[in-house]
Amino acid sequence: MAEGASFAPLKEMGTIGLSDDSEIKFYVDEYKGFKYASMRTFLKREGYSGPTKAGVTFNPNLLGEVLGVLAKLPAEPKALEDQELARFPKKMGSELVVRITIYKDTTGVDFREWVKDGSYKGWSKKGVRVPYKDLAKTIALLKEMQQFLAAAGSSRPSRSAA
């Protein structure tokens, strides 16, 4: 199957390759009149090519806060263990957590939703892990999305403007 025809973001900013058959795409999209920035894992396999559930979205305010946290990180990782950097409320019962993670002896920056509702408390599948070596590129792509959102006007269109 070719990449899903239903995937048509407003603006693709770039990608970071994870393996031969997966990458993280950075793009701006719109849902119910609201524009948002997104980082999502995409597969490029014979049986399926397209987006996965693994991804996170940022409204303009959240994007600015995340960029503020990332700007403080050194060019080379110093943490030898997982380290939480920040938590940001997204909606009732979920937060976006930004943290440095060590997995299979590699360091990365993890952007993942933490869910707390009546039946479940813990990490969701909504998240991506960017290799630390790609931190500078990640920051550049997020800044590009931030500029696009500012120029495009990211709020919902006014109903009284008709």
C-alpha cells in the first residue's frame, strides 16, 4: 500500500530517519479549525507505508514551552540515566512529558503522553523518541513549525467574521 492518500498535512517541515523502514515526520496540520504542530513516526514497509499511532501534537503555546526546555539542553548528552525535563498539561487526564531516556545504550529525547484516568495511569502510545544526536535538527524543525503557525494564524476562525 502506498503512503495513505488521507494524509495531507498543511505543511511538511522535514524528517529524521530512525531506521531503513521508519522515520519521524515533522509537519503542521489542522483539526476542527485549529492548527497544530506534529511529530509522528511513519513506516516505509512493503505491507504498509504511512503514519503510525506513535506521535505527539503541540498547540502553539505548548510548542513554545517545549522549545524553551530543549534550548537548555547541551549539544552532547550528560545524563547516564533517564531524566525527566518537564511536564505540560495537555487536556484533562493527560500531560506531555519531555525526558531524556537511555534505551539500548543510546540516549534520546522522549516526548510522550502520560495518562491518568479512572482505569489507567501510565505512559500512552502517543509519543516519539528522537535520538539525541538529532536534537539540533529537531529543534530547528520545531522552530520552523512555530514560525509557520505564527504566520498562518493558529487559532480557530471567528464565527462573527461572516
